[in-house]
Amino acid sequence: MKINILTPMEIEREKVLNALARIPNLKHTYEVIVSGIGRESTAKAMMQLPTHDICVLMGFAAIVGKQTNLPDDLHLGRPVEITNASLYGYEGGLFENGKPIITDPKLNLPCLSSLTSDKFVRTTNLAEKTVVNMEDYTFMYLKKHQDFIVRIISDFLPHETEIDFFEEVKSIDFLEGVEALESLVIQK
């Protein structure tokens, strides 16, 4: 099976490639493409995808909550599947046309809801275990039925202290997320 993996940033692409290189005898073939950050970049990348059987958006995502209060499968560096995506506007409310898009899970990972925003969400009144990003809604809106999203938990909101994002994510490994893709079996 041919799987395209879209990553918003080059650092995520490097982590996917590193994980793929450490898995002997891959069952699937992969092409890893940097889409760029944001809804517009995601849409443009999806219009120019090479031929594939499945497309997966894979990248970092912040999750609402304190790591100490979340279950182990929602700690730093753990993969989750996004099965519910909504669109947040500049004023911090759902867009009228941004009603949630819901899909069935494809992997054996925790399934979470995601908020896509035009700007980084700073509000603290979001439900715990909500993933916050800038691409998921567009991907969900444009994807084919077999496509899906895997996010790797990179930080926890609200931040209790200022963080250097790229320092925080240096040690995060995408191997568990890529292994979940390798376990994928598609009924034709």
C-alpha cells in the first residue's frame, strides 16, 4: 500500500523519516511531504499529492491538560488519532460553517477531538484532552474517506511557563506513530 504522510514542518518530516529507517521490512511504501503550517498550506499540499492509497497528516500537537493529570497514553511524545475536528475563529468561537467533522478510527490509538484555529489558541476554557493545531480541520474537510490524522503530543496547554517549542520537541520520537501506520490493514 502506498501511504503519503503530510507533515506541517520539516522537523516532523525528519522524525518520520528517522522512524521509517528504523523499521525493518516495511509493509507499506511511504512518501513524506512537508505541507507547511496552516489551513491554506495544507489545502495547497493536498491538491498536489502524488498518487497514493492513503494520506495521513502526521505532526506535533498541543493537548489541553497537565501531563500529570492525563493517562499515560496521552503523555509527551505519545501518538493519538484525531477523529473529531472543529474550526475555531479569531474571536475564539466555532465558525458557523466549522461544525465538527467526525470520522471512524482507523488505528488502535486514543481518539481525540481537535480544534483548528486561524491563530494559536490561548484560551484556557477548552475541554481537557482537546488537541489544538492549525491544520486538522482543513485536512478532514478535504480528505478521502480512508485518510486520517495522527498527532504526536508535543506540549500541554495552557503553558505554565514559557517554552522553546523546538527545544521541547527535540527528544520526541515518532516511532510509535509510524509503527501504528505499519499495523494498518486496508480492506479492498
